[in-house]
Amino acid sequence: MDKNIKMKAQDINFFYGKHQALKNVNIDIYANQVTALIGPSGCGKSTFIRLFNRMNELIPHTTLKGTVSLDDTDINAPSIDPVQIRRRVGMVFQKPNPFPKSIFENISYGLKVNGIKDPDFIEEKVVKSLKRAALWEEAKDRLNDSAFKLSGGQQQRLCIARCLAVESEVILFDEPCASLDPVSTAKIEELILELKKDYTIVIVTHNMQQAARVADYTGFFLLGELIEFGKTQDIFTAPKDKRTEAYITGRFG
């Protein structure tokens, strides 16, 4: 695999029972870049992004055909542990989902699950992760408080910090700002731009302005198909497909 490509989806067809949700999707996810997936509701974006860390296999009666690779590894090979994949490929959901624990324990949980016991190392990791997620200044005096006491935007940054603590290489964002106010949204977008220096990022968004602001590459999905994929500037200023143009100019969707 090209060293600039971190993840790759080849000939992806995906089914919920007999319903085909994705049709012949091929895409390269470039390292240290932000890739946005746009398209109307129900077009397969969220289904597709969940393939990258094997979340869809938790849903009964689903079938995947095709290959998803991380570096040069087929992540669905029988020898591959899905838990390890989910450590390397973290996910931030539309609705913040902190654990019913303290702020500190939310971040340290993944480290402890991975067998780390050294309290000094854990504390160092928690602090570093909160700083990288731009939450340290707001949380440093309340690390023992319940994570549920944080605002929605703070909870979302806490979930990002959780991914950073276990050193995920790829971070998937599934409409991370859908339930946030404009100020919190701006903070998450700034954070995404900062994090791409060290991480590969894929974001599903219904907000085309957000895709234009943060993404290096953009893919447009429609009815389970990847209609067009390319550099964000090209997609938004000179789309090759009339359906892409119709969507980004607001004629449908």
C-alpha cells in the first residue's frame, strides 16, 4: 500500500439482511489528512465509516463483501482481533457518550483495559490527552467530578481525549457537532485541524460548510454509492458529477 494511504476500502458491498446499504465503494484514506463524507440522510455515510473499526459487525444479520485495510492489514481477516482494531481506530459519535465515571476515569479506563497499571504513567497520559483535546484548562480542577457534569461540547472533547489516551492512529467522527452549539462546533473543528498533524481523520458531516472548512478530501455518497471523491476544493468548486453539483448547490438533500 502507498505509504501515504492509511486506510483503504476496496469493492465494498454491505447488507443489512437483504437490504444493500453500500454498493461497490472504493476509497483511499490518506495519512494525516482529514477526509469528509457528505451526502443526504440515509445515503450510507455512517454505515461506511463504521466499517473502518468493525462496529457494524456488532449489528446482527449484516454482511460485508470487499476489503478494508489499515496500513497493509485486512482488518477483517480471521486472525485479527477487533478490539485491537478499535484501539488503533477510535470513534467519536454524534451524541457524546462519556462513561458513568469521573473525568479522570473516563480517560484512564482504556489504558487500564490494555493492562497498564503504573499510576504515574496513567496520570501523565490523562493530563496529556486532556491537553491535546483542548479540555485541560476547563477540567483540571474537577477531574474527580462525574463526566456528566461537563457541557455537551466538553463531553465531546472528553470522548476525543479518550481516543488519544490509547494512542489511536485513526479517529472517526460520526457527525460530531450535530448536537453542539456554534461555539462548541468551532472548538471541535479547531481541534480536528490540530490533530491531523499526528492522526488520520475521517468525518461524516451533514454540514457542507464544515466539510469545506476542515477536510482535505471529500467523498459524496448517494443511495449507498460513492458518487465522487477528490480534493475538497475540487469537489466544491468543480464537481465532475451533476449529482454532486446538485447536492452542494442545495438543489436536493
